[in-house]
Amino acid sequence: MNLINKRVTGAAAIFCGLAAVGSAQAVDVSVSGFIRQEAAYRIGQEANPFLRGSAFESGASPNTLRDPGAAASVFPGTTLPEATFLAFTGQLANPPAAWQLPAAQFQKEDFNNDERWNLMATRAEVDFNLKFNENWTGFVKVRGYYTADIIEEDGKPNNFEVGMAGLNGDCGNRLEACGRNYMVDLPSAYLDYNNGPLWVRVGNQQIAWGEALFFRVADVANGLDLRRHSFLDYATEEYADERTPSPAIRMSYNLTDQWELETFLQMFQPTIHPRGGSPYAFINSPYQIRDDIGYDNYEDYVNGGIRLSGQFDQLGLQFFAVSRHNPDPVYHWGPGGQTALDPAFGEINGQKFSEQVFRASGVPGSPVAEGGGTLGSADWMGGAARGGLDGVEALNVLGRDFPFIGGFLTNIAVVSDQLDGDAGPGILPNADFAKGIWATNVQEAAPVFDMFFSILGDLDADIISKYPSENVFGAGGNYIFYAEPDTLLDQLVVRFEATYTPNKQWSDNLARETGTSDEWITALAFEKYHRFSQDFPATFFSLQWMHKSAIDFVGRPLKNIGGRVDKAGTGKKEGGPGRGWDGFSFAFSQPFPNLTWRADFALLYDLYGGYLVQPSVRYKPSGAWTVETYATWIYASSTRSVFAPLEWTDEVGMRVGYQF
């Protein structure tokens, strides 16, 4: 049920009063900002496996159609998969000497150029603080970001053009101008009104309700823009740079000295993932993210929320409800649209080749160069596992959602059964056509995939986003403990946040029909400033735990994770303790005397076997200059870990900034 979301027309009305307020009187304006050079260098041995040049499988991989251990067919001298291929390519009627079987191995060229720089960018931000009178103030932030062309796997990468919104409609946010390697936007452009217990903010803004490090529990108002440096900036900065802004009306009212009521209405703005082919991409490059198609159906919607918070001495409480379209995209396959091959394949189940999902890479109608697509069942299964998909069930999804593929799979099952003789079950012995199930394990699915690849070559496809509506209900609290001064328990802050989302929808192996679960998210945090020596400022510590009942930290449904090249996803049971997903984070920050130096450390640990470790040092020789350096190490023990898509991202980084 969508409680608040309604279609509206135009975002410009939110800003119509910006110039008018205070126009008849003097305005106090203060300007500040910074310019910063940012760089990151890969220190790990593995390049990004989701780039075209370093896709999951390169070099030779087996073509299971040519498995010599496969069952023999009724045609002497051929295995069952080989005979099935000959039947589908119209060769069985030819004499055996004229048969042309596919190669025993797929050969995928390795285009990896082993680029070592992940990031080389220049950032500039200028802040304008405006004061009109005692009641009215304003704030505008102008952000510019330029990244150099540090990789070139298949032409120059597109880092920022999304085709969703912006001044020319080709960017990610409404108040943004962009090209493939630059963006200029207004992450903040709003007016504030204060009058006694009433506070109102109108304009383009971020809304941050959560207080957890790494973990987003109460922070449900905004999505994330991961086009710049993914989420791999300074961990202790949380999501300040990534949180997506949008035009909104936000207000709060102090009901009493203890209780405050806050509410907002904000135009929908989705999460934006790194673009395919860009340095931090985590969606396999043969699959084009079509946010431009998905966003068109949601751009006029409004999200809304309400929060009641109270403070009673050491105890703080909050209760909130948000009705929104989930900003995190739920992906599904889209039609390929490659009409060039329609005459060759005709129709199957009333559907043309161009109406099913796949395209033959390098053939007219495909945006991917030849050799840049997925090739072979091993490449498919490995890429699916890293992306949190069940590669076998994804085949059944394709058959159910696209009649052309469903008919093709059924024909394989029927023809191979006939070629296997009276007692043989065929290639797909467990197929249940009525239920839309053709393959139940990798051994059955692999020769079917390799049939596709042997006929068409390497393949690519479109993935379309959608943003289902949902209602999020949450509560939280914090308590400050007091003990003997200068002890570890004195002024210890304990925070707890929890949300419940009934009927949350998520991408189920890229099927058109989404998966659905009731989702619980909880987080418990301990925070403390402690002074170990009178010669040093206090050290800040943070220890946090998060539990998610149905979807892991990076948005993958638990039921599909854990696959391998030779194994379908094993999944993980949903639910409370002992089920679901759990993670811990630990961080500390230690300033040095005179505040010239500061040492930071952050750790995120996945109980499924993985971690992110980031030590960093900050040097501030003067009020204007800041130099920051850090190292990030990421490890995943298997594809069940949330770090599997990012395990390659071991890097050292530096930021040199000048403030004015």
C-alpha cells in the first residue's frame, strides 16, 4: 500500500521563492569552499572483473556440448549434447562427414590492459551561506567533479551520463549538468525559516536521519550516488558525499521541551550505481543498465515521512514512518531489440528473436563490441555468482519471462529426449514445463547455455530498473551512561535503530516478477570519546552490529547467494538470529596534539567471511591545506560475502585539498 506517494507535476515550484525572499532588503552572504585532487591506485593483483577487458572468464573454458563423458545419442559417434546441437542447426540430415560441431573450448580474448589507477579526479565545492533576516536563511552548494580517462577497455568510459534527469536530461540528478567524465550539480540549494518552535526547509537537500557508521537503518529518505568513488571514500565520512539530494519540503515543530515532530515530502530520486565500464563498476559490462527506461516511470513521484523524537536527560527516543518508492533499483531483464537476427530465427511461441533478452555482441543492434559479451556457461555461472544471482534459476527465469527462450528450452528438452532413445531422459531430465522449470542444476543448465553461445557467440543484454513502493516503520533510541570520570564506561553512548518493511520487493534473478519478504533491519552501536593521555586529545571509538533478515548489506537477496562456476546459489535462510545477514563495524579516530595530524581506522566485517579494512592519516599543516592518505583492503572468502563483487578493490588513495 502506498500511503503518501502521489504523482505531481514539476519540481521547479519548490524553488520559486528562492530569489523572492529578502529581495527588498540587504542579504548577508558568506562564501567558502575548497578544491581537492583525489587519486587512488590499485595495489591488488586482480583487476575489476566486471570490466569488459577483465571479464570473469578469459582464455579457454570448456564447451559442455563437447563433453566426451556425456551420454551417447542414438546417432553413432555423437554424444547426446552434440546430437542435439546438430539437430538444432539442421545438420542431422547431412552425412556425418559434413557435420560441423562447435569447438571443444570457448576462447575469450583477454583485453585487460592492467590499468593500475582507479581514480584520478579533481573536485571543487563552493558554499554560499545567505542570511536575509532573523527568520530566513539560505544555503547553496555548487559541486564540480572531473575525472581523467584512466582506463580504456573499450573506448573511453562513461562515468556520469545516466539519461535520467538534469539540465539536458542525460544526467542523474535534476540540478546537474554532466558529460561522460565531469559533473556539476547543486547538492544543496534551499531556504530555511525559523520562528520559535517551527523550522521549515524548502529546496534541494539531503535528509539524513540515521546515525550508524557504514550501516543505513533509519537513513531511509535518500538513495546513494555512487558514480564518483563508489562508497570507498573515507569510511568515517559515512555517506555525506554519496547521499542523493532532491527537491523537498521539510519541517519540524517542537511540541514540548522534550518532543519534536518532523515531516518531509521529497521528490523521488533513485540510487545511481557506477556506470558499466567505469573503474568501480560492479555490474558485468555486457549488461547495460537502463536506468533511463526505468526512471521515466517514477520521476514524478513524491516520498514522504514523519518522525517523532524526544530527549529525556540521558535517554533519546525516535519513532518514524516513511512511505516511499525504494531508491535502490530492482532490476529485471529487458527485450534485446536486435532485429538484425529476426529473419534467421523466425518466431518461437509467437515471439521474435528481437523480443527476447539476448543480443549477439558485435552484430548490428548490439552496443557491445565483438568479444565483449558473456561467452560460455562458465563465464555465465561465474558472473552470476559474483552478482548474487543463482545462475541456474536465472535460466528458468529467462524461459518464463520470454516465450522465445521458453520455447527454445522446451524444444531442447523434447528433441534431446528423442535423441536419447526410449530409456533416456534427455539433457533436461527434470524439466517441468507447466511450472516453468527446465534446469535444476549446473549439469543440466551448462549444455543449454553452451548451445546458446555455440550458435550466437558472445552475448549481451539490457537490465531495466524499477523502484517499487514500500512503507518503512522504524524506532530507535540512545542512552548516555555515566560512571567514574575518565573510565571507559563514563559517557558511553549506546544507540539502537530498527526498521520493519512489510512486503519488501527485491530482484529475484532479474525476473519481471519481484521477490517479496517482510524485512527487519536492526543495528546496535556503542560510541565513546576517551582520553588516554593528557598530552593527546580524546580518542573517538565506535563499535556497531547490524542484522538484516532478508537482503544483505549490498542489496542481494539471501536466497540466491553462494553460487560458483560449478554450483548454483545455495542461499541463506531468512530471519532472526542465526539466519539473515550480520555484520560488525569498528572505527576509531585519534587527533594528535595541535590537531596537525589525525589517525583514523575503520573495519567492516561480514560474518559470511569477508572484511573491509581502512587505515588512514590526515595531515593539516595550515588552516588552508589538508593532505589525507588511506589504504583499503577488501577480502571475501566466497561469493556469499557482500565483498565478493568488490574484492579486487585493494587500493591506496590520497586527497590533497585547499580551503578558502
